[in-house]
Amino acid sequence: SVPIAFLGGIGAASRQGVLIKGGSYLEALSQTETFIFDKTGTLTEGIFGLKEICPRGITAAQLLEITAYAEAYSSHPIALSLRDAYEKGIDTSRIGYIQERPGLGIEAVIDGMRVYTGNHRFMEALGIQIQKVKGSGTAVHAAVGRRYVGYVLISDRVRGDVSDTIRWLRQQHMEVMMLTGDNEHVANEVAHALGIEYVYANLLPQDKVTQLEEIMNDQMETEKLAFVGDGINDAPVLARADIGIAMGGLGSDAALEAADIILMEDEPSRIINAIRISRGTVRTVR
Ligand code: ADP
Ligand code: MG
């Protein structure tokens, strides 16, 4: 049975914009020693600015058009950003088929041609030779058929309230880590800026679960681990963590379902209030 004080704690948290799905998660939160963050859309805003268009054998405008069309139906932050950068409307009658490959990119048929857009891992898996990327950021490579047509370089910004949140967690002697599907250069840049020591990059959604399980294996029974994600591609890892924390704003329905705690605004700093409330509640109960 759940002590009444837990209900008070859940109520207090909800008034701070943190939805906790049960007293056991409130208790677990007070025992959390490890915080693992997803990068894109969680530590960062998930709004990518266009840095460079590097076409090969086609024009820059054509390359941007191909990526925007391939991303026409995706809710990934990269997709929203590329459609924004394209600035024109999408004529959906030109799109024959689209399939998203989580953690990799998109396969589509546009104007009757097969098109692939995504990261270096995706191109490698397709056997498509890519151009060396100059500059830092996230490269979205593109191919028409098996012909490589260049890449678009985009980059994201760290969220305003994240730095203080990470500092607070570390002051509380918690271990802070990052799991990301993005490349190690971007991952290390963000981690360095935020003082995050442990970084795991280039992970597919299922690799995130494997990595999380390895980290959990190294922990004692009483130590709890929380994973914080924006929800896009994160449902499996949110479900696997002792405490799955989803950002409510961008999050998919699947992620909100899988999560134990939902931040109703996309503000990681709300975690601090939730932890304070959880500790206060547990002290009252004991
Ligand atoms: P993160 O772990 O940083 O939140 P994801 O797991 O959502 O990232 O995606 C990992 C990587 O997969 C991205 O950095 C990108 O290279 C590629 N990717 C995923 N979805 C897309 C997409 N819709 N278009 C292009 N690339 C994508
Ligand atoms: Mg993400």
C-alpha cells in the first residue's frame, strides 16, 4: 500500500509541472544515483540550424529539396529542421513511399526515384561511399538510388536550463551520463560544454537499451537509475530504466506511455524540484 504522504508528494510535484505515475517512482527518485540523458531534444533544443549544404553532382537547392521531401512525414527534430530550412511547401503528390529507419534516417521514393537520407551508419549499411564531412555538426547524407549526392550539415543548441541542472545533479554526487545516436564529435562537444563525464555515441535505439542494461549491471540493488529522453525513438529505453523520465512537449504517445515520470514542459530543470519533493516525502514517511 502507498502511504498517504506519497500522494501529497505526487500532488506537489504535479503543481511543479512534473507528472509522477505512482508512489513507487517518487520513492525511487529519492534513491536515484545515476542520471542518463538522451542528447537530441533532451539536452539540446532539438531545433537544428542549417550550417552548410555540400552537394555532389547536383545543386545545393536540389540537395535541400531531396532531404526536405524525404523528411516530409517524420516527427524527428532533424526532419522538422530540414523542412524549415527548405522554406517551401511540400507537394505530397511527388512522394511515392516513405519509411523511417530509427537511428539511421529515411528511405523514400520521390518523383519515382529511390532516395536515402541519414547518417554515415545508414550510408555504410547501404554500401554507399560518402564524402568526408568538414566542420562540426550533424551531417545528413543523401543518395539518389545508389548515387551519393552530398550532405547537409546542421547543428543544434544546448537547452538554456540544462547546464545548471547537470551541475546540481553532480553537486548531489550523482553520476551523469549521455546516450546518443548522434556522432561522437557532436556528443563530446555537448558533454564537454555541460560537464558530463560518461558519453556513449553512435547508438541505435536498441543499442541504447543494451548500454543502459550494462550500466545497471554495474550498480547495486538499492541504487536507482533514471533515463531522461525527449521521446523520439526513446520508448524502449524509457521503459527499461528504473525511472523513465520523458519530456512531455515533443514526446510521442508511445514514450509518454512508457515513461514513469513526465515533465509537462520541456524543461530538464524541473527534475531538481521533483527530486527535492521526493526526498522530502520519503523523510516524512520514514
Ligand atoms: P538521439 O539519440 O541523439 O536523440 P536519435 O536516436 O533520434 O538521436 O537519432 C540518431 C541519429 O540517427 C541522428 O543523429 C541522425 O543521424 C539519424 N537520424 C535519425 N532519424 C533521422 C531522420 N529522420 N533523418 C535523418 N537522420 C536521422
Ligand atoms: Mg532524442
